[in-house]
Amino acid sequence: MAKKTVEKFYSDLSGDEIDTPSPTVAFTFDGVGYEVDLTEAERQAFADAVAPYVAVGRRAGRASGRSSSRRSSSSSASSVDAKAVREWAQEQGLDVPARGRVPSSLIEAYQSAH
């Protein structure tokens, strides 16, 4: 028996399916690091929006310890089993991406239901 697993990426902004192999854009604002999965058009719009600031900005080194402290501060979202939320959402007939971040609205709905 043959089995084929298909991995799909979806935009965190629009929910559209992403065809590019590395859709994640990482950036820092006010000392906080962020990651977002974007389509190619959204990625270009993001690049165009920040281009004036990048052009006049100074490069800075990475802030040490920022990402680990950010992870610990988001314990409410990380304490929920994403697989369980996805399964529950699918059973409810809700649209949920197969991978990547589970939307906070689905996590909240899951927590309310349980």
C-alpha cells in the first residue's frame, strides 16, 4: 500500500493556501520577535511597507533571550494541544489549517467547549 502525505501552508493573514516552500517571515518590532506565514503577494506587500524604514534604519544584533521569554509568556496558547484543537475543529466542521499556528479564535472556541 502506498501512502502520500501532503503538507500545505496557509497564510496567517488571509488564510489563502501558500505555494512557496518557505512562507515564514520573521521580524522584530519594539524588541519583540514575530513570525508570520504569508503568500508571495503578502510577503511583497510587507517588504514594500517596511522598505522605507529598512532603508534608513541601522542593523542591530539579535536580542538575547527574547524568543525564550516570549515563548514562556504565551503559555496559555502553548498549553493547548494543537492536534486536539484541529481534530475538534474538523469535527465541528470548522476550517482549520493542517499545519502552522492554530488561529486564536479556534483555541478560544475549543477552550470554551471543554
